[in-house]
Amino acid sequence: MIRQNDIRILSCDCITPFGDSSATCEALLEGRSNVRQYPLLGNAEEALVPLSLFDEMHADLPPRWFKIVQKLLAPVCGPQWGRADTPVFVSSSNFGVDSLYYLRHEGREDQLPYAVPHSSVEQIRKVCGWGHNISLCSHACVSAHIAISCASDALASGAKQALVVSYDFISPFVTGGFNALKILNGQAPKPYHCAPSGSIALGEGAAYAVLALEGEGPTIRAQSTWNEMFHYTANEPEGSGFAKLLEPILPLLDKERIWLKGHGTGTVEAGRIEAVTLAKLFPQAPLTGWKGALGHTLGSCGLIELAIALRAMEQGRAPGTVASQKPCFTENIALKPFSTKPYDAVLILSNAFGGAHAAMCVSND
């Protein structure tokens, strides 16, 4: 899929353990990381793995993520959202899976109202006072990109504005699953670092964006998605998926001077393929990634990192690849902050299990 409509971002913010998008951007510019070692399933006797959390995993009610998301969404609460002409699109890869875990493993029936996607979002809808025109999107780590694309379709079909919301928080179910895949282990992530083995950190966060076809704000110039359908988790080894993702939008970027916000989780093979492909297609563009400091916020990473990229462009400096080091897969990896002033736009990329890819080009005008 490729979209060429100019979509205006009227407002956009996120919340991470560092704070809002401005505070998070500042922390990254300073080279700070919130990744810490936590017990795999939340119990002290278990192996430690790198996570970026607001607080330790627990089964309190409402779920620990709920008030954090409610705080973030305060500017977009009210009945003006969720109507026919103001649809809401909510994305996540987890939704309320933490409550489902505690329901199944601890018999906590009081967790049921938050335990599945539709009921999890219904709790948000009620506390925010939205109407019922809400769509849910979930496709692993490109979920937020898919939600933005769906919102763009709604605007093209006559909606006045669209609200996109994404949130992902960590539970023992999530950490246990990634540990079983051998990509969440005791090592700290070093995105784009050339090493024999790698690891990711998992992170928590939420974000929102208000989109429209008209108005003042940064512009989404192009969007693209591609799914290799190559393997349950892996990418095609020669990188064809990354190339297919970018091929249709390259003509649209021909005159744009861009910098790159890559996916960059800290895995070896996917990181190498991404870096090499981008260096070939955009040899003059610096590539940075922030999951070494924020952890991988899963289906919400595309929207959370969009909010941070917008703050970076506003102040003229983009954070480097925090927590990584040389040698890197390619020479264009930016380990330190750099000026965004020589560039017209940023290309934001996310990748997911099975070779799902998404990209959007955003300019600050």
C-alpha cells in the first residue's frame, strides 16, 4: 500500500517513563536510557532481562497503564471524538493482555473488564467521553502505522478529523513470550551494533495524534506498507522486504533531504538488513534509533517515535542511537545527536514479525 495524500498532524504527543514527548526527546539528546534489568516474570528469583517500565509489573486495578493513558489523553477527551466525522483509531499489540494474564493465572475475575482488546478500549472510551465510532488495529510492531493509514482513509472519505491512539505496556505474558523466542535475554540492546549476537529491550508507552487534511502542523507526505509473508518471525535474508517497502515512495522523496528514524531494536539480522538497505537507498541520510533507551514499545513504537521525531525537528536536533557503539553495520549510523536543520523531512520506519514493514515520511511544515 502507498498513500500520497498530504495529511496534517494538528497535534501529537506521547508519554514514556521519561515524561511527555518533549521530556523524552531531551532525555535522548542527553544520552540517557531508561532500560533497567528486571525479573523476567516479575518475581525476584527469576533471571533478569532489560525492560523500560513506568513501574514494576503488578496486578492492581485499574491496571497500572490505565491512569497513564488517561493522563496522556486529557487534551483529546470529550464527545467531539468518536462521531461519524471524527473517528478514533486505537492500536496496540497488547491491549489488555496483562489483565488477561492475571485473570488466567491468578483467578482475578476483577481484571475481566480490561482483559481483551474491545473491553480494554471500552474503558478508555468511557473515561474519555468519546462516542462509539472507534476502530481497533493490531498488526504486531507496525500497528500504529496501520492505524494512521486507516485514519488517512477516513479523512479521504470525508471525515473532518481523525484521532489515532496507541498504547503498549509490559506484562509477564509479553516478557515470557519474547524470552521464549531468544531475543529478550540478559544482554542490553545495542541497536545497529555489529556483534555476533544481540538482544532487545521491551518498553512501555502511549501516544496520540490528531490528523486532518487541512490545518496547521507537520505533514505526512507519504506512507507505505509491505508484508513479505516470508516467515513467522524472520525477514527475507536478502532484505527484499525493506526494498519493496521503500521502492514505491522513493520517487516522492527524490527532492527531499531526509534523515532516518529506523526501527533498530538491537537484533542482529534485522538490524543489519535494515541498516544496509537504508545506506544503499539513502547514502547521505543519518540513521538513528531510540529503542536502546526506550525499549521496544511494540505496536505503539511508530506513533511514540513519531511524537519524539516531531519534537526533534521543532528544536533542530535529533537524538542519536542511545546505548549503541561502534562498530556499526554501516557508516551512516548516528551514535550522537545531530542537527535536523539541513533536512526537509524524516523517514520513520517500523518492522514487525513475519516481515511486515511500514514507513512514513514527515516534514515539519
